Amino acid sequence: MIADLVLNNAKAYIKGEILECNIAIEEGKFIKIGRQPQMPNADQKINLQGMLTLPGLIDAHVHLRDEKKSYKEDFISGTSAAAAGGFTTVLDMPNNQPLTNSVETLKNRLEIVKKRAIVNVGLFSEFPEKLSELPQISSENPIGFKLFMGNQVGGLNIDDDQALKEGFQTVGNINTVIAIHAEDKNQIMLNEQKLKQGKHDSIKDFLLVHTEQAEVQAIKRVLKASKDTNAQLHFCHVTSQQGLEAIKEEKKIGKKITCEVTPNHLMLSAADVTHYGMMAIMLPPLRDRNHQEALIRGVNQGDIDIIGSDHAPHTIEEKSANSVWEVKAGVPGLETTLPLMLTLVKKKWLPFQRLVELLAEKPAEIYGLTSKGKLEQGKDADITVIDYNQQWKIAASKFKSKAKFSLFDNWEVIGKPTKTFVNGNLVMDNNEIVANPGSGKIIRKEVTFKE
Ligand code: DOR
Ligand code: ZN
Ligand code: ZN
């Protein structure tokens, strides 16, 4: 037998241990992982020189934009940023222009991404207006349905608890995850009315509008509406202690619920917003220290299931508007997430095993990516190679993302992704993109219909 590629001299993360081994790849899959004598011959060999070799990392929360928002990011720049950041699969959010929430918009987007992706990409859909369209949309295999609760984005009426219940029931029956942005629209509107009347326009005012209570309220409403349905809920970017508590309680009674945190909310707090100014505006916003500490505990204890970057690129102009109410919320994250998390590991804030769970194993499990998340014979040959000891400084001006700014610019970090393999192909080597657009695959979730 002759393999396509053998990677020699890897220190691979396998079943919780780091093993010195070689990895043989054939037609984009792992065919053998083991010691030298068992390795097949190969057309190509790469010596990994004892570098730490992880299952390809998955970022389950990115906004790749493209289409009419390609001035902020497109599939080529966004998936290049992913590859440079050590991610082999990214799941893309639907708040695009046009909004991704129909067979037509999903089909178009799939056509475009197919030609441009450097890493694997799965697409989310928002809800359509008519729930009867959900089965047809599902046959385009979106990776999940996204629900924005902070403002009306998709077609499901977020003011109507009964409509939410029906939406959850229908998606539950087609076995697809519902990812939720939990902020309560009405609370935000009430807070806005109070503040905007007095012409308040500071960063502090922004935080007074997007309160923790608004997050907790949305989480509780969603949990209540999903009662007695089959819905598999995933709460995106949880930021508050009470929000996390509510999710934890619901998990205890055996519900299919998972949640996520961003590195922004783990590493920074509201005090930093004052320092960074408008650039640090994101939704939900950065919170006070006590919440940050609760999130770190949640990540350590396993109450938080995954890290999602919420990579949300905007232009510098959009980030520096005059009024806080005009500034676009969100920051890029694909090229900073892994080094930040590795640095937390080095500082002993996080066990290494948790890092792999949070960034590979669990996202694969939640989104049903059964051939990903582990270095194992038969699985897709997605690999993230890391120089574990390299100390370096984050430099936003060098990002592959079009959004060349970062809250972590100039931060000293330890650990750097040096090679990224997608389906057995080297796509990033020492910060260079070495694959052509279109080399990433589109992830299509198989759906099963229940009556
Ligand atoms: O900060 C954010 N930016 N929060 C969101 O929910 C949306 C995102 C974006 O698309 O820019
Ligand atoms: Zn969000
Ligand atoms: Zn987002």
C-alpha cells in the first residue's frame, strides 16, 4: 500500500495523551497512526520535527460575510484567517446580505463558498418566515439554525413565545442544532428608550442598554419555550454568571443544551472597554470582572462546552463611528483564539485536555461532525500543528482577515500554529497560505426527519 502522505515525527494528541508517532493519510483520511515500522510508503513525506499535533480545530462561530458584505471579509480572506489561526473547519453565521434563511440564499452562498474556501466550512441558516419551509431548507444541509433574540433578524417572530415553541419543535424534529444569540429585544429597547431620550452616547451607556439581565431573560425565555420539544439548543457567547447558572440548571435535568464562550469575554472585562474605546464594542458586551471569573470557572469545570471566536470583522471606519449607537459591534478572532487559549494553558489557568475538548472534540460532537474532532484512523485528515513553546507578539496589521485590528494587538503569547492540514492537504505553512481557494470542503449535515 502507498499512502498519499506520511507525517513523520509527530507528537500527537490521541485519547488524552501525547504520543510520538507517524501519521499516514490516504484520500483525505487517516489510514494509519503509529510507529515507524507499521507505516506504509508514501508519495510525499513531511517531517513534523516533534511539533505538537492536534486534531484540526473547529471554530463553531464565525461571520465570514462575503456576498454584499465582502468589503468587511470574504470567504477567501476569512478562511485564510482560519487556516493561519490553526482552524480547519469553521461554521458561518447567517446574518449576511442577503440574509441566509431560504433555499435560494443558502444555495447561492454554498455555490460561492465552494469556490473560495481554504478550510472546511459549514453554513448556518436563520429561520424562515414560514416554518413549513424548514424541511426544504434542511435539505440544503445547513449546519444548524441561528436565532438572534436581541433584534428581529430572521423570520421567526421573537416576540411571540408560541412561535418560538413551534420553531423549536419543528427544528427539533429535523435533528438540527439551534444556536442562539441570547439578549432580550424588549429589555434592550426599553433601556435604549430611557437612555437615548437623554441623548446619552457613551460606552458606559452602551453597557447600560445591553445588560446582563437582558441576557439572562433571553436564556430563560428560550429555555421555557423549548420545554417539551426535541430542540437541541446551543447558547452562543454566554457572558453572565446568572446566564451560565440558568444553563447549568437546565443541563442537570438532562436537556440537550450546550454553550459557548468567546476568548474576548474570557480574557477581558468591562474595565477594558474604557481602555480600548469603541473598538471593544461587541454584542453581548464585555462584563464586569465577577462574570469573567465565573466564565473561567465554567470553562475549567466543563459547564461551558466550547470556545467560539465569534469572528466578526468590520472596517476600521465602522469601528470608529462618532456615536456609540452607530459603531458596528464585533471584533475579529480567528487569528488570536488559539494562541490566547494556549497562553492560558501555559499559565495553568486551563488544562491542556480542556483546550482540545473546547476547540475540537466538543464542537464536532455538538454539530454532528462525526468524522472530525479526533486524530483517529478513518477520520478526516484535518490537523493543527503547533509550536508549543514559541513566544511571539500578536500583530493585527499582519492578519489574513480584512479586519486588521484586534483587542489583543501587541499581546505577548506563547504557542503558535505553524502548519494546518485540511483533508490531508497542507493549507498553511509558517503563516503562509499554500493552498488554492476551493480546497476546503463544504460541511453538509445529514438530516433525519422525525414526525
Ligand atoms: O458583536 C457582534 N457582532 N455580535 C453579534 O451578534 C453579531 C456580530 C456581527 O455580525 O458583527
Ligand atoms: Zn451573537
Ligand atoms: Zn456572532
